[in-house]
Amino acid sequence: MEDTNNNIQHIGGSIVVSTMESITLPVAATTPDFTTQYIKFVAKTSGRDKLCRLIQYSSKFVWWHLQRTNSQHTIVQKLKALDSSISTSRKMFRLGKSFEVIQSTLKSLHIEDPILRTFVSMAKINNALYLVFDNLVWLDRVGLIKVNRARMSEISAKFWLASILCSISRDIYQLWRVADEEDPEDVSGSDFVIMCLLNNKSLLLDLIRNAADLPLPLAMLKRTDLSPGTLGLLGIVSTYIGILTEWNSDYKVVPT
């Protein structure tokens, strides 16, 4: 019988069997396909939240655009309801998440650079407090407790704003550190800053995401007069970057 895997030879009255094995692996065995990566992404609470956030801000932008053109009134009402419904659902998903953020804050205390440690820790602490008051808003909205919802929303927005400002300060500080280590190569001013950001894409993405998020709590605090469409567009940008960094950790700024 012919054996395609084994090579049988007769040498000096003995039989020598040599085995030939293929070392080529299928591409699918070494590189995760889109479906596998998507399953891993949605298995995380943060991944599902980002997808819901993308739908929420996308619906906000679309209903604003349709309302602006005075068309599709029925669709506008449905999209507004979707926007509100997802907002409430996301608040429920974040219930108790403040404890997770506090735990990650303890890990950030081990960052060696004292300035970076301060910015990262303060961003997390403010984010945890934002989530606490955001949880109170949700509990009042579903009727489980009674609080001053407007007041709780205002306090929540202030902590969210403080968290974003700390994150932006951290990005600027890291940019300063990167610039200090880079060779100017006859480049100065804004061109040098742009070069540093382009050479550090994770830092660039984090700065854009935080800058896009900044007007959102400001709008809740009535410190800016941006339209729902603009807020929706900014939310889409920041959420897309959040999804990108969650999907591929190479784009995530560290330490986080």
C-alpha cells in the first residue's frame, strides 16, 4: 500500500522509515478572523457599552438632521425614543461599575512618575464619582428611589467633566515627555508637536477622544450652546476611537 506521508527505504537489510511533516499552518489558526474578534469584543461589558453608545449618538445625530429638514416626523420621534432608551439602558449597564474603577485606581498608584500618577488617579476617582451619581439618576428614573434628578445629573456631569480634564492634562503631559525625548530635526513649533503626535498614534487618538468628549458634560451643565447634531457627531467620533482602542490594544494609551 502506498503511504504518502512516510518514505520507506531499505538500507543494508534494515527498513528505515522517515516521516515528512508539514509545518504550514492555516491562516485562520494563527490570525483571528473578524467573527472571533467580534465575539471577544462583545463579550466585554465595555465593548457592549461602546456599541450602544455609538447607536445612541448616531440616532441623536440622525434625528437632529431629519428634524432640521422638517421631514419624517414619525421617524424623528422613534429615533428620539431610541436615543432616550439606550441612554437609560447604558446607565443600568454602569450600575456598580464605580467599584471596578476604584479597583483600577489602586493599580494606578504604582505608576512611577508622580505627575502622571496624579493625573491618571484623579481621572479615575472623578470617573468613579461620576458613575455613583449617574447610578442615582438611573435609580430615580426607574422609580426605585426618589432623588433630585436634576441636581444629581448636574453633579454627575461635573465629575465627568473633571475626569475628562484630568485625562486631557495627562495627554498633554505625556506629549511634553514625548517631545522632550524626540529629536527636533530642524522642526519647531506646531509642526514639531504634530510630528510627535503622528509618531505616537495611541496618544493622538486618546487626545482626540477626550477633546471630542469634553463638550458633552459642558452641554449638560449648559456651559455651551451646541446643537444635538453637533453633540451627536462628537459622540460618534469619541465612541469610534473608543471602539478602535478596545478592539486593538495597540491603539490604547498606556498607562491606563
